[in-house]
Amino acid sequence: MKSPRLRRLAQVVWLVLLGFCLYILVMRVQAGLRDSRTGALDAVMGIIFECSFFVVSALMIWRKADDRMALFTAFFLLLFGGIGASSDPKIPAAVPELWSSIGYVLAGAGNVALFLFFYLFPDGRPVRRWLGFLLIPLLIMQQLPGGGPASGVVDALIGGVVIAAPFAIIIYVQVYRYRKVSTPAQRQQTKWIVYGIAIGFLGFLITAALSNLAGPAVQKSIVYQGILDFLLYGFIMLIPVTIGLAILRYRLYEVDLLINRTLVYGSLTLSLAALYIGGVIGLQAAFRAVTGQSSDLTIAIVTLAVAAFFNPWRHQLQRFIDRRFYRHKYDAARVLSAFTTHLRDEVDLEELSGDLVTVLQETVQPASVSLWLRRADGEIA
């Protein structure tokens, strides 16, 4: 948006919508505070959750309003995070009917914007336009008031298509963009988004699943509820944060290191946890078979074994992941290591120059390579 007037108008509209979202948020917090201790705690976490969307949205609208994708993302995060993604009831009963109707319209717009964001990301230009013409009617159908439960197989099938087809469209479009259209920088942006969504949803699902293992007495604890809400909301908040990093293009290329470390330490944690649990159960069973009773010694033995196994297993996982998912970088590291060893024994300058050019071509893979050497008389060769 190059025009200063249009940019200023967009910022004014954003401020008006922010004021409405904050009004709904205040009304929802008041309803939560009247509920119970856990309701009050959930209300506080809800404030933090929605403010994460507001903060990222504000950075977009005030720092990159000239970028149409950033501008669209600012409104998407504001509406989706402020109203569309809020916990039920989205619009509290205490809100007057007129404002409630406006709120539900904006909530629907935020949900539609969610799919349009992934259809247009990262450059704001549509690809496979015919899919866009199919996507928009499907999204509008999703937001229309339901006509009651499905009355037959055909109705159920149509309902399933309306729900599932938009997801299939945006996944296909993003894969097509990544492989056929995106520049290297745009691919890094896509990696940030995928990373944030994957970690956010996996963390949310794992936390929710583990929370069901706690006993009833623990689940009623205010401390337990606080930790649970912190983890659940915290994982989902990774999504707007990574969207902000991707759109603002902040340290894009660090995502490869994050993905690498996540794969390594995620695999390490799961495998060692399985080894620890299996080892304790197995040794306890063996100990009971021999002595007829359990012993805490088995726990100490397994703990020491896992501790000793930690570093060797971490290095093995790192090498496996580098070979499997980062083959080019793994090969480049091996070539550089071999060249460093060879460098100590090489004395022929001409042969060394040829080896250096070869290493650069194999690792960096530039479009062209030129090697200049300064002679003893100061001239360049």
C-alpha cells in the first residue's frame, strides 16, 4: 500500500477493530472472573493469549503497512485471535445484541481470513486462481448458520466436503508454492510457519493427552490448572509468534537450526524416556522374579545407564538426522573436514588452488568461482 492516505486509513480501521476486540475481551474476562478460581485463571491466560495476537498484529500494521501480505496478516491476526479463536462463548451474553451481531460477523471474517492467509502466503499473490474461486464459496458456506443435523447421506457428504475441502486446497497450494514458485527467502518463511504450527499443535495435543493421566485430586489443584493452562496456551501462542517472524523476515535462516535441534532433542527425549520406562519395568520384573520383591536399586541402575548413554546416543541421532534431512550440509561438512586434513600436507600452490576451487564448488555451489593470488611483487595473478 504505497499511498500514505490509504495506509493511514488502514491503520485507523485497525485501531477501531482493536477497540472492539478489547471490549469483547473485557466482557469475557468479567464473565470468567465470576465463574470460579479456575475460571479466573483461564481468563488471565486468555488475556495473555489474545494479546500475543494483538502485539504481532500491531507490529505488522505499524511497521510493514506498505506490504500487502503484512497488512492482510495484521487484520487476520486481530480478528482471528481477538474473536474468532476465542474460547466459548466467543461473545458473552452480557454484550448488547447489536454489538454481539457485529462480533459474530467479525469472528466469521477472522475464520475466513485464516484460510485466505494460507492461500496467499508468503507473497500475497494467488496461485492456482481457479482454486481461489472454489475456496471462497466454501469458506462462506462454513460461516452460514447451520440448518440442523444432516438428514441423510448426501447432506453429511456435502457437509464433510465443505469442511475438508478448504484444508486440502491450502495444503496443496502451499506445497505447490514451495516447490514451484517460492524464492529461497520465501521457502524459509514457509518453514517458519510450518515449524510454529507443528510445534504448537503437537505440544498442545501432548499436553492435553498427558493431563488426562493425572488423578482427580491433582486435576482440581489450582497449581495444576495454572501449569496446564500455561502450557496449553503457550504452545498455541507459538503460532502467531512464528507468523510474525516469517512476515517480518526476522532471522529467517535460523529456522533450519531450530528444526535440526528440535528433531535431535525431540527424538532424544522420546527414545530415552522409552528406554528409561522400559528399563525400570524390565529390571523390576527380573528382580521380583529372582528375589520376590521390588527394589529401588533398579531405578538407580537404569538412571545411571541412561545418563551414560545420553551423549553417545545424541551424537548418533545428530549424524543420522544430518544424513537423512540435511544431506547437502552433511556432505559439505565432510568435504571441508577432509580438505582441512589434506591442507596440512599440501605444499604445491597450484594443486592447492585447484583443490580449493573444487571444495568451494562442492560445498557452496556458487554460479562461478574465481581465485586471485597476490604475487611477491604485489601483482594479482
